[in-house]
Amino acid sequence: ADHGPDQPGRADPADGDGSATVAAPLKTASTTALKPHRPPAGPARIGALVLAAGRSQRMGADNKLCCKVDGVPIVRHVVNAALASGCIQTLVVTGHEHEKVESLLQDCAVSLVYNAGFAQGMASSLCCGLRALPPDLDGVLILLGDMPRITAAHINRLLAQFDPAAPAIIVPEHEGRRGNPVLWPQHCRPALLNLTGDQGARQLLEQHADRVQRVQSADHAIFLDVDTPEALARLTGVATC
């Protein structure tokens, strides 16, 4: 579906997924060793956090993250974009059917974190991932695992606008609408960790409007997610995986 953070129906880091509570510390989650995959591309140290834990309920029996677009699983498209970008490391939070999702990423230079509380909603997985990232990052780029048209170019456009000396919240925009992913500076981490229930990062964007810097995107990829058979069919011509 073509929904950005300005759309009320979109579940993303700007919107909680149901009645979520903050994830407990990592004792409730399993994690692989953190894997930096490249030196910093510039003065800022930015980590990529891919949210890939959702239950994919609107897709029916299929796990949307495992469906293929152009012959590649959707979640793999997102991870490949992060790995090819200037982010210094990529961490993926899994939950629903985590073994199936993780099997698609075994040959990737990513860190995997399983959120045992994934059914509580996206806020739980977001907090789980934030706690697993190193504390010395300058910022975190939060990506949704179901947006297969996001590329390294989209990500690097955001990274290029990030100034560690005056860190803003970097948000992509196309035709006046905000999209994803969003780059959050480290000073926003406590507020992100406090998200609960239906509170989402959209609320934080509104609360910190004076700290938001919008970066123009050349296309609609920043809105394009796959969360229904119809959305998959628009991309692939087929409504099932």
C-alpha cells in the first residue's frame, strides 16, 4: 500500500502497531554479535535498524517479508540497501516466524536480534533494536522491512544531510508528504525508548517539529510498502508469494 507516515493507516516507526508496550531489556531477546560492516563514510556514525518482526496479518497466510519482488525477498531488498549505504552497521529485529526471516539473511553482514515480545507491537521491536545498538552512534536510521523499493541512494541522501554538530531529525519527503526511512539523532534515543502502546514516532516528529529537516526524494519509494496481497500484486503482478 502507498502509505507514508502522514497516512493514518500506516504502521511504521511513526505509528505503534496495536497495543504495544516497551520491550524489556535484552534478557527477553536473543541477539547475535554486533557486526560493523564498513568504516564511517563521513564524520557521522549512523547505524541502520531494520524492523522485521511484524505478524504480517493483512497478507493472510504469507509472510510479506519473505515474498519476492524481482526475485529477491522483500526484507532482503531493505537489508541490501542498508548494507550498500554509508551506515556503519545494520541490525535487524525479527519476531514473527523469525527463523524463516533470519534464514534469508544468513549470508548478510548484519546483526540479528529476536524480540520475544514482538506481538506487543512495533514499539516493542523498536525499543528492542535500539537497546541492542551501541551507545556511541551519532544516530539511527529506522527502516521498515516491507519497503522493497528503498535503495542505498535514498539512504545516502539522508545521511548526507546529517550534521553531528547540529543533529536534526532527517525525514524524506516527496510531493509534500513525509516518508520512510527516518534518521534519528542520538539525543532522540530516550524519547524513542519511551514509546508505548499506540504512541508512535509520528508524535515525536510533531513534538520536535523545530528539529525536523525534510529532504526531498525523487520518487514514491519512500511511501511504498507491501502489507496486503493487492500491494504485492501491484509490484509483481501476483497476489501471493
